[in-house]
Amino acid sequence: IQMTQSPSSLSASVGDRVTITCQASQDISKYLNWYQQKPGKAPNLLIYDASNLETGVPPRFSGSGSGTDFTFTISSLQPEDIATYYCQQYDNLPSFGGGTKVEIK
Amino acid sequence: EVQLVESGGGLVQPGRSLRLSCTASGFTFADYTMSWVRQAPGKGLEWVGFIRSKAYGGTTEYAASVKGRFTISRDDSKSIAYLQMNSLKTEDTAVYFCSRDWGRVVYWGQGTLVIVSS
């Protein structure tokens, strides 16, 4: 299953709403996760099953969608959110989107 | 506390082999699927494969890019997962992460760097 993530990068101001999309090449139901990765670190799970907030993750992060189209949102961008974000499907064998690098404007 | 520690990375020539280890602690290793994910320098995440727990047959799955060259195994008595990499190619150069589970992945190792170069 191919995961198409967009944009590949974005620049936003602190406090801005940031939205990332991920499209699956076939129906994956709700089996979509979102990860944050900072340089030199392992990925960190933020959202699982499309819309569930992982324990300990700030509520400014959210996810939605089902089937083939999914959205990840940061409601108010903070300096510590600078990272690359990846979607990952696991309806079939796992695969990741290409990533979105989020920078501060 | 769940901990995953990868080891075995390094510089290897194309066509040669390398075995990575993932030593786990803080949970009942035998109960969980263990996965490998890699990241080429400056690139995105790529799932490599996983091995199910014995309760689910201990079977393996692999990405097409490594199938037939890489083999994942486990030693539940030692709480170690292995990634045997044969016929290595320059494009296998990456940081290799092990993780617990294969879908909702919460626990990851710190990664070990493999460089395939002559």
C-alpha cells in the first residue's frame, strides 16, 4: 500500500494551525498512525488508529479520517513541534508516508 | 521500563553480510512481535520486516526491497531479536531501528548505523 503524504515541507509561525494530509492507495479503514521524529531520534507515536491521541501527547495534536484520506493537525504550533511527521498504515504490511518537515517561519 | 538496544552496526563492503541485534528488557519479550525499520541518511522511514511471537506462529514478513536477502529471527530465552542482512547493497546504508509491535509502535530502540561501502 502506497502512502502519499503532503506537503513534504512547510513553514509556519508559532501559534498557527498546521495540517498534513496522507492518502492511501487503497482502503485502510482506520489503520493509520502519525509519528513525530526529531533529528537523531527514533520516531514518537502521536496518533493511533487515525484519531486516537497516544498517552502523554499534548491535545494540540489531532488526527482524522478513514478509508483512504487522513488528516493530521497541530492546532497551535509550538517551537518544540519542529520535527518531521510521518503517517504509517498497518492495514496490510506496514508502510510509511514520505514525511513532512515542519519548520518555524 | 521498556528498553530496546540495537547493536552490530558498522561499515561493511557491498555483497557482504552483517547481523544486527536488538536486546530487549522491561517486558515479556516472548509475547510480542518485533519489528525492524530503517532510515537512509536524510530520507524517510522504511519498514523492513517483523517477526511474530511464537503464539502467532513466530512467522516473518519482509518488505519487497529486502525479501530474500534479510532474515529476522528471535531468541526468546535471551530477549533478543536479530536482523541478518546478506548480499548487502549500497542502498541498504541506513540507521536501523528495532521496535516492539508492528502496528501501533510505541517503543523503539535508538538505532544502529549500517554503512555499506567499498
